[in-house]
Amino acid sequence: MEPAKKRCAYVSPSVLGADPLSVGAALDALPRGCWERLHLDIMDGRFVRNLSFGPAMCAALVKRYGLVDAHLMLAEPDVLAQDFVRAGASRVYVHAEAAPQLLLGLLTRLRSDGVEAGLAVAPLTPVEALRFALPFADAVLVMSVTPGFGGQALIEGSLEKARDLVRLREVEGYGYSIGMDGGVNAENARRVAGAGCDLLVAGSALFGAPDPAKYLMEMAEQTRENFVS
Ligand code: DX5
Ligand code: ZN
């Protein structure tokens, strides 16, 4: 039997989980050695029943913290994707469900703009439906809750989805990284990383913890040197 592979995963703080009145202070309190990229949810009230941030917030976060991943939960991602490129996002995720007929063009455009092309997938969309888009993606974001709101419980089947994506990547020789978004916390972080995820997005569990800095260190500890099962 082939030995299990050892790999690291990283936690990406989700800005949506922070108190909107003190986002900067909440982020400044997180030890920089434990995180690299921020996760910024962009919602339009149409693709999901919620509103969140826009390009100005993205630009401000880029200026202060560096790498920002913009997760577009927009019914018409083609209308605003370029605004987030201009705002300095280093990766832009577009939902497979939002504009299927535009998806490959959008991912291609992001790459040619020098931004990582991200493909986000909602819980009810099977991996099989993504097959033709996977070669165009630098990163795949498995949504492990219904898109639109923080604070939900992780849907367990999402781990199998991540494992399927790992297998496909190996078989087809694709180069995408895999992220998990929704309901990730210190209790399930090791299992999520063990399913092959490279990036663990954490919002409400992290910022809702009594000591977010300590909580992040705990999560980081659990996601290092996991054996992919
Ligand atoms: C939900 C968002 C998530 C959210 C995760 O639609 O995409 O990024 O911030 O939040 P938690 O960690 O609270 O599930
Ligand atoms: Zn998100």
C-alpha cells in the first residue's frame, strides 16, 4: 500500500465573521505567522439572500494585509469581476452555478489578468459537473454550507467532495489547490485538512472565539503536517 502523503494546510480568516465595526482591529489581533491570505465574501442579494462587501473594502484590505481572495457570490459575476481585479485581489472565485455559460471565459480572463482563477462550488453541485472547468482553475473552493451566511454547520459530505477533487487532480494532472469554506472550526480542521484541503476558510468560529489569536494558533497547529486519508 502506498504511504499516506504528508501535507500542510493553511487557515484563511473570513472577514465576514469579524465584527463589521472593528474589522481592522480584529485582523490586527491575529498572529501574522498563522495566516497568509484573507477571504472576502462578496454578496449581491440575488445569488444569495445577503449583502456584504464591495471593491473598496477589497482594496483597503489588500493595502493593509496583502493577499485577499474575493469570493464572488454574484448572479452576474462578469459585471463586477474586473472591479475586484483592479482592487488588487490576488485570487477571484467565481461560482460554477452563477453563470455556467460564461464560466470558462471568466476563468480564462482572470488568468490573463494575472489573478488566480478560482472556481467556487455550492454544496448541491457535484464534482462531475465541474469536470470541464477544472483545467481552467488555479483554486477550487468547496462550499461546505449553503452560500450566503456565516455561522452554519459544515456539511459532512463536503469532505468526500474534497477527496474526489484530490483524486481527479492526481489522475488528470490538474494544478488547482483546494479550499473548504463554511463551518470550519478547531474541532473539524484536522479532518478537513486530512481530506486534502490546502486552505481552510474560517469565519464565525475564529472571530467568535473568546481569544481569536489563540484559536487561530490552535487551528494552525491542527492543520500542519496532516496525513491525507
Ligand atoms: C458563506 C461564506 C463564508 C463564511 C464562512 O457564504 O462564503 O466564507 O464567511 O463563515 P463560517 O466560518 O462562519 O461558516
Ligand atoms: Zn466565502
